[in-house]
Amino acid sequence: MSLPLSGRKLSGVLLTLLEQNHDRQPSLSGRLYRAIRTAIVDGTLHAGDRLPSTRALASDLGVSRSTAEGAYAQLEEEGYLERSTGSGSFVSCASTVRSSLRRKSALPQAAPETLLSSRGQRIARMGGCVDALEVRAFSAGMPALDSFPAAIWQRLLARHARHAPQRWMMYGDRQGLPQLREVIAQYLSLSRGVDCDAGQVLVLTSSQQALTLIAMMMLDAGDHIWLEDPGYRGAQTAFSGAGAALVPVPVDGDGMRIDDALHAAPKARLAYVTPSHQYPLGMALSLPRRLQLIEWARRERAWIVEDDYDSEFHYDSRPIAAIHGLDRHQRVLYVGTFSKVLFPGIRVAYLVVPKPLVQAFVDGRSQIDGHTSPLTQAVLADFMQDGHFMAHVRRMRELYRARRNIFLEELERHLGGRLLPGAAAGGLQMSCLLPDQRHADRRVSAIAADAGIDLPLLSRLHLGPQARQGFVMGFSALAPGDIREAMKRLAAAWPR
């Protein structure tokens, strides 16, 4: 058992701590309080040790008695000291404080599986969704931010912020601003063939939130779900995190191979598809397979999640209508987002659900984040109602078509790139196979990163054993000169 420090020795320790204390605490009393607390927490002072009187401590340290009294009073209020008139001041719970701090410091060293729930462990194993934080060649899925009509958006934003500003400070409608839900329903009906009304639309913050909400509301642990292979990583993480059994289904030139899915898991609870523009390979799901998928969902009382993430951008033909418009049995959950067609920072997406499920989904959404920014929703509603949205889509379709063509020319010139069938038909990126299979895709991607170029791995999007070696390369955010310059740098860095 250690002996308590004498008053003089304690004063010396506290004086050293005061001199070493470089925080910006302006009060001398506060600095003294921190010094004594540090001595208690690190074990210099022990439970039961007696401290000198405020008069003696003030004299030893050369401070006023009120300074020492203020420090002692704060320590007593926080439970570090016990004070009694006539008896003195004593350290109260230093051993408890120290053991608590030791437990905190040990926490990061513990194995993650001992700290997380079963669901948390599944999420940690799958990893999170990582989005590009800046425009780089050849990051996937980034729109041309420099071509967005920012002046129009700012004008609409200023108008709404100026009028009735307190309205936008309140909590928002859990389902979404009625005006925005109405214009989204109109747009989907006219442009995508989606048969819905505003009452079926939920305004969310991202398509990832939509998938997480679907997983939360529609899946139990162990339920089987069909996923395109390769497919969207965000869907894999959302459904795996819910405890679903992921069933990878190969794709070919007609999209997901429904016969393979029926053979692997005929009683699956849910199927996730990107039918208008398969991510990441680019083909469309053929009409016979769409009808086959709908019939399976009807027969098995299963659900189809249709992710229509970038259907606005088809370059060589008209966009294919959504599966939702073919379904007469209310088995389709339709997901869309404005992050690709406008800009990622808008944080607005939407989910169309069958009418009997609307209230349940609204209640479920309220447990995630409550609502999407009302001000952003109001601006977006005006942006769409005034015709700016469709005008922007038309401009971007032509811009991206031109950039796609330049990308294809440069890819062929410098790398002899091999595209998968349908990869260049639309979207903001395309899947390219390795031109030389001698080099592992991860090695090539690492070399490109050293040259300042992103090459997202195609193999990372596979769940099944047959993973293609290649990259998902974005082109839409890059000006023609940037595409040419980046392709030259990539060719120069390519392993020989």
C-alpha cells in the first residue's frame, strides 16, 4: 500500500502538472482543478489520501486562496473529493475512476466480434459503401457537376429560404413533401411507365436508405434473396446486414437468368434487379424474363425490388419502361434517386411501395432518420415543376453521349480495351475487362491509384465463384481533355 503524499510533495506534483498543462483553460482555478483531477485519475493520489487545506495549498503554489477553493469545490461537486469541516479534504473514488478508464482504453483492443451484435458483425464483414469525395478519373457514378444549372437552383433556394423561413426549420413530413411526391409520381408515370400516385411515394435521402428500409421491413433472418451477379455492392450490404441468405444469380445478354434463380432458390422472399440498365454490366432485362419474374413473385407471394438508378441516360435507344408498369399484382418496390441525374449532395431519393404497405414503411422510415430536408424538397419540387429537370436531363444525355464516345476512342487507342456486351449503351460508367489477363486487377488498380486514377474493381461486385477481372470506369464527370489526359497517364502506368 502506497503512502499518501505530504502536503509539500503534493504541491510540487501539482506545480509540475500546472506547468505541463498546455490546454487553453483561461482560469487558474480551472487549471488547478485539472491538475488535481489528473493526479487522482493517473494514480498519483489514491482513495482516502488527505489533501492540504486550501490555505496551505494556496501558499505553496503562490496562488490566492479563492483559486484553491474554486478547484476543490469543483472536484467535490464531481465526486473526486470528500470534504468535511474540521476534518479536511480527502480523495473519494480515485480507484473507481482509474478502473473505469482502464476499461475504456482496453475497448479498441478487443476483438470486434465480441463487441457487436450478430447484425453488426455481418455489416462489418461486408464493409460499408464508399462514395467518391471528389471528381477523379475514372471514378464510377459521378455526374457532370460543372454542367448543372447551379444559378437556377440557387435562385429557387433563395426564394424558398426568404419566404416563411420558420417553415423550413420545423420537422418535415415523414413521407415527404406532398408537392414533391406529386411531381415525382407524374414524372415516373410519363417517363418510366410506373403506375403509381403521390400517396405511394416515400421521399428518402438515398437509394441506400431505401434498400436498408426494404431489408428492415420485408426480410427476416435466413430469408433467401436473389441478387444479380455481379451486382450493386450497396444492395449486397443492405440485405446481408438484415441476415438474408444472398443467392447470386448469373447474368447474360438478357439480364438476370431467372431459370438459374428458380433452380437455386425457388421460394426466395425477394429479388433485387436493375432491369433497365444492369449494374455494372449494362444490359437490360429482356421482356420474357421480366414477365417470368413477375409471375414468380405472384405465384410465391414474393417481392421484386426494382432499382432504376440511372434510367434517364440511354444513348442509342429510348429508355426501357420499368417493370413496375407491367406488374398487376402489387409485388414491386421501385427505387429511384436524384444523386446521379442531378448531384450527389442533394441527398434525395424515393421509394414507391404498394398502397397496403405505405403506412408501415412510413413508420419504419421514421425510425431511421425521420424525414428529408424540407427546404431541399421544396426547391426540387419547383425545379421539376418549372421544367428545369427534364431540360437538364436532355442536355446531360447529349453531353454524356459525346463523352462516352471519346472515352471509347481513347480506351481503344491506348489500352485496346475490351467491353462487355451492352456496357456502353447508357449510364455514367461502363465495365471494361482487363486487356491483359496476366495482371491481377487489384495490382493494376493499385498502380493506377499511384498515378492518381481510380479503377473500381469489377471482381469486387461478384458474389459467386466466377469473378470477372476488370474495372467499372466512369466517364461522365470528365471533360474531353481530362479523359484524353487521364487515359494517357493510365497507359503510361500500365504494367508491361
